[in-house]
Amino acid sequence: MTLDGTRSYVLRAPGAAGCVVVDPGPDLDDHLDALAGAGPVELVLITHRHPDHTAGSAGLRERTGAPVRARDPEFCLGGEPLHGGEVLDVAGVRVEVLATPGHTRDSVSFVVSGPRTGRAGGHAQRAGKPGGGPAPSGPEAVVLTGDTVLGQGTTVIAEPDGSLRDFFESLDLLEAAGDETLGLPAHGEPIGDLAAAVRIYRAHRIERLEQVCEALERLGVPDDGRGSDISELADAVVGIVYADVDPRVLGAARQSVLAQLRYVRGE
């Protein structure tokens, strides 16, 4: 479910004393020690609440004293909740918070660039695996996408608060970042052209929606699925639409089908 693991990112401008950590990841001593060792850590940012991103937050705060900020107040430690449109100037870089719900309600992405010029005065060091080395960086801003856009495959619209309608709107926002913008996901390799990846994501979701509607027709259910138990209906639709996928990911597929059914119902 996490591909090759959950990537943490260490952000700083060249010559900056401190750094920012995005997504501490799981509570693994060696990994948290490596992140703390890249410090001093001034701030910890969270892309969304899932434990493969947040379980190490308390341990990293204990090691560094840095505040942890997330959109969901429950996952903030010594820091205020994040807000879409907020701009942070820290460790010599400019971090703009984009509210990108869909995968979860609290999902955010981060646009990282130079603090004043909008050009990249910083770089991103990838720490998804200890010693993972520097991630590619170019002269323009980069976008840390969390689980909204992955480096491989497509993301799940997660229960209980994932929303396909929100997800489509978030894809529009990320596409507006511009062609050939580098995307840095929490899972998988860097995305060389984020806008192109977003267009593929949107086309895939629309194709899946069409398949769900076709499945409802085969099942003799009205297009919007109203009047049917949504849980039972999701099981039936998964059996048709996702019949050829690895059984290990059927649980994730079912979550996305529930979101698709709510979307066609107008919920």
C-alpha cells in the first residue's frame, strides 16, 4: 500500500542553518534519528493524517523540539493548524500551503520555492529511505503532493472522509501549478511533469466512473444507485470493475468505489 515506503523530505536553502521536515513517516528510530540529524529542524509539516506519515511526529518533536503543523488540529504538536493559501518562510525557502482534499479531508500539498523571487533558492533532500540522497530539483518551484498524486499508480479515495468531488477540484489546483513542474510524492519516484500526471489521473477517474455506471446498469440498479444499500452495492461493483486487479489492493479499490458511488449520487 505504500509502494517502496513513505518518503520524508528535508527542505532548506543552500547555506541555511535550519531545515523543514515534511512527513516524519512511521515511528522508526533509525529514520527519525536521520531526520533529526539533518537539522536543526525548525518546523515539521504533515500532508495528511495517515499513520505512515504521522506516527513519527511525536518522536521527531522529542528529538528536535520543532513544532508539528497539520491541517487537522489533532495531528498538530506545539503548532497551529495549517490553512490553504498560507505562506511560510522558513529555512530560507518559501512554502505555500495548498488545500488538496480528496484522498482525505485534511490533505494538503506544499509548493516550495525561493522565499522572495519565486525561483528555487532551495533544494529537497529525499529521506524516504535513510541515506536516500538528494531528490531532483530545478530552477522553478517544486510541489510536494503527499498522497494526492503518487509516483506510481493512482491514489485511493480513503474512508471515511475521502471525496471524489473534492479530489477533482484538487487536481484542478495542482494542474494550475504549470507544465513541467516537478512533483515530489510521498510514495514512489519524483514526477517530472506534475500537470501531465494530473491529467492522466483525471482521465483515469473519469474512466472508472464510467465503468461504475456500466456496472450499475449490469446490476439493474438506477444510475445513481439510490435506494440500494451502498455497502452491498460497493461489493458488487468492485467484483465487476476491479475483477482483474491484485487481490491485495481490493480493500483500497472498495474505498474508491464507495467514493464513486457517493459522487454519482450527488452526495
